[in-house]
Amino acid sequence: MQLTDTLRRIPIFSSLTEADLVDLADHLQRVEYEKGSTIISVDDPGTKFFVVVTGKVKVVLYSADGREVIFSLMKDGDFFGEMSLLDGKPRSATVIAQEGVSLLTLERDDFIKWLEGHSSAFMMLVSELSCRLRDADEQIGSLALLDVYGRVARRLLDLARKEGKRVPGGVLIAERPSQVELAGLVGASRETVARAMSEIQRRGFIRKRGHGLLILGGEDLEAEVLN
């Protein structure tokens, strides 16, 4: 597959013309990272913009005692690293390859020049940043207002909304998040998350399906979390 075909499948580049895609492709580099590799580290200078082509990465911070807090999990088509390029400040988090990952990178000067010349892509970037800010507000609110059961339920509902596919009986999340991932996302231990997942399943809100997770009665689960 040509690089332009790959770029066309990535939302932030989808509105570009063929000529623009060819021009952008000339400035991109493709890099590969093995599972567990650190792609960027918190406080590093920001010099590159990254787009995930294949694989999955996690955006994390670590506490003084080594506890991992996951801000987000990113997959094919997602991008990261833009904040430091826009404000000139160091990286705000560490990004680690959850599995073998293929990325496209764009140097800061090329990234800024590209944004200046493509208003539609700039607006998509602003829209995505706004969504991430809303997610961060919701995550902060969940940590302050909900117990672990509620935080796990809220995260599952978020995944269903963003990645789920409606199927007979509910909404299917194709790739079930691990208990370790959920623990990092909700700020709790894996054991506590395991108990919360068991309770949510016992109440009939979720069911494992192969490697995925079926959300049943999502509206009832959301009403329970909010109340």
C-alpha cells in the first residue's frame, strides 16, 4: 500500500487532496517500535508529531512510588505529540508501545507549516484537542466523585461510545481492555478493578464475547453510575 493510501485512512488527513497527500508524504518518516518501548518521555523537548498507523500505545504518567496512571490508549489513526509542538513546552506525558507499533512522524517545522496551509486539518486538530479536554474533565470528575465501581463502569461506557459496534443484544467492544489497563485508567489496583468487573458482570451489564466485551443495558448502567 502506498503511503498516500495510508494517509487517506487517517481522519486528520482525510480531507486533503491527492496533491497535498503526496506533498505531506515527502515530509513523513515511518518508524517502528517493539512492545514495551518508550516512544517519548515526560519532560523531553517536543520535536515531532506522531500518527499511529498500526498497533497500540498508552499515554501515561508515573507517581513517585512507580504507580502507573494511564491517560489514554491510542490505536490506528490516532495522533499524539502535538501539544509540545504548538506551545513549545516539554512533553507532558510518557508514551509507551503497548504492542509492536508502526508510526508516522513529522518534524515540528514541517508540522507548523502544514497546519498553516491546511485550515480543514487545523480545525480537525482543534476539534480533537477539545474532545481530549472534555475527556480529561470527565476523568477528573470521575476520580473525585465516583467509587471504583463507578469509574470502571464509566470507562466501559466511554469505550462503548467511542469504539463499540451495535450488535443484537447490546454494543460490542471488539478488543476487551485488560484489568491492568483499566486499573491504570481509573486509578485503582488491578485486584479492585477485577472485583468491580465481576460485580458489573453479575448485575448483567456486561458479558465477555471472545476477545471482546458486550455491553448490555448501557443506559441502565449509565443511570446507575450517575445516580
